Amino acid sequence: MSIITRVEALPLRYPEPHDAGRLRHITLVRMETDDGVVGWGECISQWPEAGFAVKALIDEGFAEVLIGQDATAPRERYADLERRTYWHGRGGIASFAISALDMAVWDIAGKIAGLPVHAMLGQGDARTELRACASIILDTLDLEHTREQFADYRARGYTAVKGGWGLEPTAGFGFDTDRDVRIAATIRDAVGPDVDIALDVSALAGWDADRAIATAKRLAEFDLAWLEDALPHDDLAAWARLRPEAPMRLTTGERCWTTADYRRLAESGSLDLVLIDPGRVEGISGMLAAALEVGSRGVGVVPHSWSSAINTAAALHVLAVAPTTHVFELKPDPNPMQHELISSPFEMIGGTIAVPQGPGLGIDVDEDAVRRYAHR
């Protein structure tokens, strides 16, 4: 038995090169046992106030649930955390906190067992690599730059690419149908016919079913791998209207919190793929449960893992054993939370990203980098 003795929540702030250097926020958890084993977790708290709220919930509540407990039993610790939400409920800040804590417990348990997390999940043989998808925010106002970006991703070996929203938020993908078509044409021309393209509609565009149907039909000629977030994830009636009219796969789910949320999406029959993020959907335990739930209904999983390397590692372990996978989204260019936070950053090689094989999450976190980006 290895006893949890310390739990520390660490809000971070960093400039994101893929988003014109805008500041983004995540919250890490550093967990330590009585025998000196350290585990790491993350939630994508995104806004500064959310990071501080996660820290308060962990420091003043969830930490006392875990301290003194066995770190080699992650499923039991996840159940303890679930019980703690009896009054304030799941979702929101509570699920953010559980996400980071659950990852950290799995990291410790794997390190103590000398096994990678995916080998501990009880799902049989694991994949050793996943097809990588270069995932960026679009420069919708400079299509020549966009053409150069996507041509570069193809040249580097990516066989799948995704772009969405917009570096200028009020001109994001989805605001102007004619511009959306030009963007799709530019990307298809840049990558050629053999690379998968996904497009992500800005939520700020506020599509309804009629707009989604009309635009999906105009995008048909570009042979999209999927169209993402064309509608609010909880408007199942609108998705039901869009599904028979759309000539491409449809996906949503990045703002869902629990397995029940994903069950509703899968049961709707309107989604081909769902986006699941371990930094939001209650960590490795929550992501695996959601992936199994949708997989049992033939719905594929794309990890919405656009934050730090800790989240990337957690998602890779789950996707290594999930029943239905598609591609693995990856920021294609150097950025602080991928390339400074851990000693051996994740990279696309030959079109794929390797699943970590070291014990626990299989990463070494640089605590100097954590301190460098600390937001207090």
C-alpha cells in the first residue's frame, strides 16, 4: 500500500502560439505518497477564475478525501471523489477537479506497479500508436497563410488535419458561408485529395439546423472527414434534422462532462464521432467509461486534447484501449505546455503519435516549467 500524503492544485497561465499568443489557463495537480512517488494530473480550466475555483475545491474539499488513502487503487479513489459531489453535483468545476485528481492517482498507481496506465485499464491488448491529426485555430482572414500552413502539415507527414474557429474570433469559421467555402477549398487544395480534413464551427456563429444543413451541403465537394460542433451539443432535435442531410461525419461533445452526457449523444443516432477530453470528463476513469459507452453503440472517439502534455498522455492511454478510435488531435507546432512541461515532448512521426510505454502516464514533468507558468 502506498498512502497519499500531499495533494497540491497548481493553476497555470501560458501564451498559446496556436492562438496568436493569447493567454490560456489550465490547472495541474501534483500528488505525492508516503514513499515519495509523485503523480501528475490536469484539467482544462481555461479561464483564470475557473482555475482558482478548481484549486479552492481541491484544497478545501477533495484533498481531504484522498489524503491517507491508498494510491494504488485508482478506481476506489474515483468512487470516493464521486461521493464527495453528492451535494454540489457533478459537472463544471467539480468535474474539472476530479479530472486532474483522477489522472494523478492513475499516474502514481502505474509508477508503483511498474506499468503504463493503458496496461492497467483491463481492456486487453493496447494500440502502440494512433494516427495524428494536426489541429489548429484557423487564420480565416489570410487564406494564403492558411494554404502554407496546411501544405506544411502534409509535407511533414500528417494524414489528417483540422481547423476551426478563428484567430479573429468575430470572423471565425461559420460566420460567413462564402468565406467558409473558400477556407475549405484552400485547405483541400493545400493538402490534396488523400489527407483527411475536419472543420470546426465556431460556437459564436450560432448555427441552427437550417444553417447547418445548408452549409454542410455546400461543403460536400471537399470530402470532409467530419464537421464539428455545427450545433449545440444538447440540441438533439436539431442534430436529428441535420444527420440525414449532411454528406459527412458529424461530431460534437467537447463541452460534455459525464458518461451520461455521452450516452445521450450516442443514443441519439445523430453523431458518428464524439470528442472526449480527460481534462474535463473526470480524468482517465471518466474518459474510459465514456469511450466504452459510445463504443458499444459504434460511435468513434476523437480526443479533444488541446492543452498540455499531461492531458495528451492521459488521452493516449485511454485511446490505446478504447473500442472505437478515429484520430488523435495534436498541436502541430512547438508550444509551452507541450514542449516545456515534459522532458520528452510528444511528436508526430510518420503520421502517428506513439502511446507512452513508461510506468504511469509515461512522462517526466519539469517542475521548473510548472513554477515558471504558475498563476497565483
